[in-house]
Amino acid sequence: MPMDKWSFIDLLCSFFNIICFNVIGKTKPETILDTSMKETLDYYVIAVVIVSWLRFFGYFLVIKTISKLLSTLIKMIIDALSFILIVSSYLLLMASIFTTLFGGV
């Protein structure tokens, strides 16, 4: 059976779901009360939710008109990454300078 992107996404989603359900299902109430362990469990759930949403949005690639718009949007964001990096660096630098100059007032 050939492995296409839909099979890979489904396999990844099922893999994350199985791991998350097994790990969270075996936890005890005392473990959940520990903040560091609770954060680890939250990361498992976050990974499952992200992969599930990526799978859902992946189905938009099947519809031709939405697929064109989505591909264009992704290319636009990738092309704008250098500009976003420059603006973020500038804002970080200016915020540091502003805090240094006016932090004591």
C-alpha cells in the first residue's frame, strides 16, 4: 500500500492519540496534583490537539478553490518571514531602549 500524505497524517494522528490516551489513562489523581507532571500531561494533550487540527485543515487541500487560496497564503507568509523577523527585532530593540531610558520614572 503506498504511503501518501493523507495516510501519513492519519497514521501520525492515530499514533499521538494512542500514546496520549494510554499515558493519561494510567495516571493517578496524585500525579495530576503535581504541577510538573501536570504540565507534561498538558503537553501530550496539546500535541494531540495540534495534530488533529492539522489533519482537519489538511482536508481543505482537497477543495480546489480553497486549496489555491491556502497555498497562496502559505507562500505569502513564508515570503514575509524575513520582514516579520526584522520588525520583531526592531520592536525588541526599541522596547529594551525605552525600558532602559524610562524604567526609573
